[in-house]
Amino acid sequence: MKLSQVFTKTHKEAPKDETAISAQLLLRGGFIYKQMAGAYVMLPLGLRVLNKIIAIIREEMEAAGGVELAMTALQPKEPWLASGRWDDKVIDVWFKTQLKNGTEVGLGNTHEEPLTALMREYVSSYRDLPRYTYQFQTKFRNELRAKSGIMRTREFIMKDLYSFSRNQGEHDKFYERMQAAYTTIFQRLGLGDHTYLTFASGGSFAKFSHEFQTVTAAGEDTIYLDKTKKIAINEEVYTDEVVKDLGLKKDDLQKVAAAEVGNIFTLGTKYSDALDLKFTDEDGSVKPVVMGSYGLGPARAMGVIAELMHDDNGIIWPAAVAPADVHLVRLGEADAVVKAADKLYADLESAGKEVIYDDRDESAGAKFADADLIGCPIRLTVSERTLKEHSAELKHRGKDATKLIALDKAATAHLT
Ligand code: ATP
Ligand code: MG
């Protein structure tokens, strides 16, 4: 990616109305554009980060047996009437609209109902189960407040997986598998050390649901955290009894602000009963399917990463989600410099590295400031000075030290 071809620009200042540091840095770095409150455009750099997060989630969902589909965002109201969730009093974040003929439709805020209805077409026997289905899909939620940049928006992509099992035992096994998958995902995203399995309210079929909460002042939730045991209790279910049930001690718990980055939920037969999703078991008896849902917001995770990993100059992306592996800076327009930098760009790409190449005619100060704002893990600089040593200058984001690396090795070296 050549910066001369990217239409976006970085900004020295963040808009006054953005309070979250992640939103400020993402806006300044040219990752996102504010369309309106609660709705952000993913600009080219932001989309790269988001797509890397999505790719990691997809890998872990596939590894757990998930099969991807894409539901529609536009929803008929019938399945929601059947479950009793069409009413705005039951789901207060609904966006609803009408067809030309007056038929009411909804913009999906979640997908339990339509997917359960869909599965009736494909599930009738115990041989059709278990099934694990997921998507990355736009959700619309008319959130009351949208104040944390991309951490809480009114339109966002969610990864939602739904499990369809024959019985509770089969469900429980998969639920644990998903819990492990989420742990792996947050580790891979660089959030592992800050993210805690959190007991939250469970609904009618399980005592608890489980949230993955990342400790950050920008979070809107309050959790009670046992740092040694690495588990937490959401304020909403925090009682003496729950503390005791979980084998925790009140004195060991720290009250902290956190952001919910993921949520796994036992649904039991709530939706299969309501929407008549049944199967004939091996013994001939007809039973409702046992379900679970597993949500994760890639953009919220991206915002949380930016909240936790930055300095005054910009975001410091973990390598796994950085917009590129290497930020290549060319200083000066001299033929020799242009030739050497162009060659290094080509060599890096042939070596399989993703590169942001700053080939613009800008000052060193402006280019280095942009490299910091964009936040790739490695910066390589080619200038007349480094060429005298047949080298490029290597610097790691977040560290001050620089060193020279031979030009003919820079593309293939493990850059540490
Ligand atoms: P919250 O309590 O924060 O409103 P929720 O419990 O309603 O979230 P779920 O329905 O469990 O959210 O959604 C699954 C995941 O989707 C969340 O864990 C979060 O990562 C993400 N998410 C939910 N709401 C939003 C939003 N408004 N903007 C961005 N991501 C969101
Ligand atoms: Mg939730």
C-alpha cells in the first residue's frame, strides 16, 4: 500500500466531541471517519485492522467446527412475534421500518429468531445435529448513548455463532469449547492479559452467562475481579451468594471498569420451543433443540486494543492486527533513494510482508509522526544517509532505539 495512493490523511488534533482516547487516535490516524454519532466508516487503514481481527475470529470459529453463512439484516417480524421479542418494550434498541405496502420489518439487532426459523428447514433428525453456524453480520441497535467511538455504535458488525445440540450434555461440551476459543481469540488479539472470564446473568436456562471483559477505564461495565484466579463477576449478578458459589472471597475482589468484548450464552430451548425447532431422537421421541449463542464485536475489540495499546503519538498495534507489518519511510526524492526504497518495498512484499510505503514528498518530521500515528510494529527508513551505509534504519514502534540493517537483508531478516 503506497501512501501516495491512499486518499485519507492523518490529523494533528482530534475532534473536541470525542472523549474516548481510542476514538481520538483512530480518527487522528485516519482509521475511521465519523458519519454521525454512533456510526463510523472504516477507512482503508481501519478496514485492514478490522479484517485482521475478523480473520482471527473466523479461524477460531472454523477450528471449533463453526460453519459460516450470511443472514440478512432485513428481518420479517413473524419469528420475533413468535418469541415475544418484536415489542419495543422487550427489545428497546430495535430499528424498525416498513415496506411500501405497509408491512413492518426490522433491522436485525441479533439473529436468534430468524436463524432458528431457518434451521427448521434442515434439522429434523438426531443425525442433523449438532450444528454450529456463524456469521459476520451488520447489527443495528438504537443505543441510547453512543459515546465511546467504535466501542458502542448503532451499526456494527458482530460475529455471532449459534449452536444447535441434541441435549444439555452435548451443549455443555460445545459451550466449553467456545469459551476456550474466545480465550484464544483474545490472546491472539493481544488482549489476553487484560481480559477476564466474567460471570453474568444467565436467563431462564442457565444460572450464568459468560462475558469476556477487558479491563479499561473506557468500559461501561463494572466487574468484581479476582486477578489471581483470573475470573470476575459482573456487577449485575454480584451478591454474597454468587461470590460464595464461585468459591471467591469478597476481600480478594477488585471493583474495576471493563468493556464487554464477547459474550457466550446458554439459550436452552427458549427459541426452539417458541419457533418449533424439533428433532426426532434415536429412540423415536420428538424433542426441542438445545441452543446457545456466542457473540463478539470485532470493532469493539479494535477500540479496546487502541484504548490499551498507545502512547502520546498514536496507537501501538499488536503485530497480529496491525494495518501492515512494516511502515517503510522514504526520505528525499533523490534518484538513488527512490530506487532503493522502491526495491525494498518490492522485496518486502515478495518476502510475504505487508507494507505501508510512505512514498510521498513530505518532511521527515511529518512522515515519522504519521508512522507513529498509524502504529505498525516496524518502521524502516531509507535516506541518503542510510544509503551511504547500504542500509535502512530499523525502529520498533513504542521504542526509541534505532539501528541500521543491511538493505540486502532487510526484506528477509526477522526484524527484531
Ligand atoms: P452491551 O451490554 O455492551 O450493550 P450486549 O450485551 O448488548 O452489549 P451482545 O448482544 O452480547 O451485547 O453482543 C455481543 C458482542 O457484540 C458484545 O460482546 C460486543 O463485543 C459487541 N457489541 C454489542 N453491542 C455493541 C455496540 N453497540 N457497538 C459495538 N459492538 C457491540
Ligand atoms: Mg452482552
